[in-house]
Amino acid sequence: LGGSVVRALQKMSNSTIIDENVLNECLKEITRALLQADVQFKLVRDLQMNIKNIVNLDHLAPGHNKRNIIQQAIFNELCKMLDTGEPSFMPKKGKTSVVMFVGLQGSGKTTTCTKYALYHQKKGWKPALVCADTFRAGAFDQLKQNATKAKIPFYGSYVESDPVQIAVEGVDRFKKENRDLIIVDTSGRHKQEAALFEEMRQVSEATNPDLAIFVMDGSIGQAAYDQAQAFKQSVAIGAVILTKMDGHAKGGGALSAVAATKSPLTFIGTGEHMHEFEVFNVQSFVKRLIGMGDLSGFIDKIQEVEYQQPEHMLELLDGNFTLRMMYDLYLLKGPMGQALSLLPGLGAKLMRKGQEKESQAKIKQLDNTDPKLIKDSRIMRIARGSGRKVAEVMEMLNELNEYKQRAKILSQMKEVKNLKKGGMSSL
Ligand code: GDP
Ligand code: MG
């Protein structure tokens, strides 16, 4: 998707006069790109109308960068669509909260319950897990395994078949034990059938949760809106978590889920492992969705790179991303670091303010995990030279792989290929 939007904007930057035709053409291209990303048709149409209303080309003073204004308008509108304006319920430490998870079978509820519990446990909560899924064979074993691995107390039964009774027993038990975050995992079905919703309603009524979280597979495409709405109509959903955002998910599901439930997206699941769980950040998500780094800023900066660090330039255009570039990027050092931070996906990484704690947790995890890397004298050198901890440099290395993949994608972009053929002047 990023590519198409970038292309649309590139097209606009190539025409000196941005008139209504160009705006329309740009909107058409962006519309197509958003639909390809599985954004619901109605939402795309609304977005298109809003942008037309906001961007009044006639009233823009000459000299304004109209391309930037349109780009900003698209960005703002998408952010607005994802921001319900109301923060989700926040459990408080030391005060009992009950959080119930709902969603179709296979959406990732059980996995996400543990991720959610672990996330809070690391931050000082005392979570506990209750398995109220008596529908699927092996459901309790799965939760038990996850919980044991994460060292989180759990409750469930192999014999009791009434989910309501287990939920109530579990919640009561953990209230007595002064757990402050009691998480109830429920069953799902393959389809949005009446029995599932009835069971959900009963469990909800009996346990009176402070928050019901709707878990949805992020890769289900256009079906997202209807599914989310069906759940919303049966249970008072207060937040959404999208899973499997590491796979083929194209992101449109996020907009649909928020629009249908009118609830904020709070976390995303990015893998099967327990730590593959991220706080959802609207702005970085939208940037990723439309592939919108600050492209014009990038082009300015990249010209500086060519001048000051030509070796970096060649490497990047060939799809290589080196440790040195990573280092510059991380510290926002040098024109390369600054240029890369303006690119789609990369900038977002750096903008994760307020997540320093998570980063620290990551660093701690990495501390002893890869001794092979610790021996690398290059890392030591970089750590010494930058006054950073080795563990921090190792975290960068972890991200390096990700950037390497992005650099490959970048090198295959038409714009970059042209750049390689024609040199900087082709920009
Ligand atoms: P439930 O039926 O809703 O409880 O779903 P599960 O938690 O059992 O998950 C179903 C499958 O999805 C399992 O194989 C999980 O490992 C997998 N899964 C869950 N979350 C994610 C995620 O964020 N990314 C990936 N790739 N797989 C996930
Ligand atoms: Mg389950």
C-alpha cells in the first residue's frame, strides 16, 4: 500500500500546479490503495468526502505547499477515524478490575489474554487468568500452559461444563486473593452464532467486567466491520485488540473495528510469542498504513546524504542496511539518520515516546540472550563510542534486521530504481 500512496503523492509533486484535477486523481489513487488495504468501502468514501471539504485549493495562498497540505489532511483524517476521543478503561493497581476477552475462535483470545496479563505483570500489576472456555477441547490446557510459562496464577476446570460457573468461581477466588487484574478468557465459535453471543452475555452478566475487550484477527479483510459490529451489539465492548498484525494483515481491519465498535484500539498482536504485543499508537499506525513518511523532507535530506555520505547512499539504494546506518538512524545522527527517520515505518519507530519503559524491558530481555552478538567487537566499539550500553546496541541490532527488510523493499520502489539509473537529478 505504501508504494501506491507514495506514487500518488509523487505524481502530485511532479505537477507544478495542483488543481482540482490533480487532487481528484490523487484521491482516486489513495482510495484504491486504501481499499486494497481492506479498509471498508464506506469508510473510504467518507474519508474522500472529508478531505475534499477540508482541502480548499482555491483558498490556499500561493506559495503554500499544497502537496504537504493534502498529505497532512489525509493523515489527520485517518488518525481521526482511529481516535474515538475516549480513552479506554484503565485498570488501577491495587484495585480489583475484571477484564473479559471476547472474539471468534482462532482470533487469538487465549494468546492475547496471556500477553495482556504479562504486559501488566511487568508493570507491577498482579494479574490472574480465568479460563471460561468450556466449548473447545484443550482450551484450559492451552491457557494453563501459557499462564505457567508466564508465572501467572490461573483458574479453570476439566470437568465443569458451565462457563458462567467457572467464570464466577475464578473471579471470586482471585478477588479473595487480592489479584488486581482478573482476566476472563471466553470461548469463541467459527461463526457469529447466537449461542456464542448468548454465552458471552451470560458470562458478562455474572462477572460484571470493568472492561470487555474484543479480539479480532487483523487479517480478515472486509469482513472486519460486520464482525466487530455483531460483537458490539451483544456485549458492551470497551476496547479492541487486533492480532496477527505480523502476517498478511493490511491494516484496514483496524479502521473497521474502531468504527464499528466505537472503541479504541489499545494493543496489537504481532506474533505468536508472548512478548510480541505492542501498545497501539494511532499516528505510527497511520503512517505505516499510508506509507507516509515525510517524503519531501526525505528527498531534501537524501541529497545531503549523497553529498556527505555517498557510501551510505549506494548501500541503501542497493537494498542494504548496515549497522553503521542503523547507528546513525538511532541517534538521528548525520543526514542519513535524519533522512531515514522521515521514511515510512522508520520514523514511527523513533517516535515511540512514552514507550521507554517497554524499550527498557526489551533491552533487559536481550541482555543475556545472544552471547554470540555480545562477543562482536564491533558492538563493543559502537557502545563505547556512543556511550551506550551494550544491551542497547543489541536492541538496535534486533531492529537492524527489520530495517534490512525495509531497505530491500525500498530498493525495489520505482522511485528508487529511477534514482539509481538517473542519479539524484531524477528526483
Ligand atoms: P482463540 O481461539 O481466540 O483463543 O485463539 P488462540 O489464542 O488459540 O490463537 C489462535 C492461533 O493464532 C494460535 O495458533 C496463536 O498462536 C495464533 N496467534 C494469536 N495471536 C497471534 C499474533 O499476533 N500473530 C500470529 N502470527 N499468530 C497469533
Ligand atoms: Mg481460546
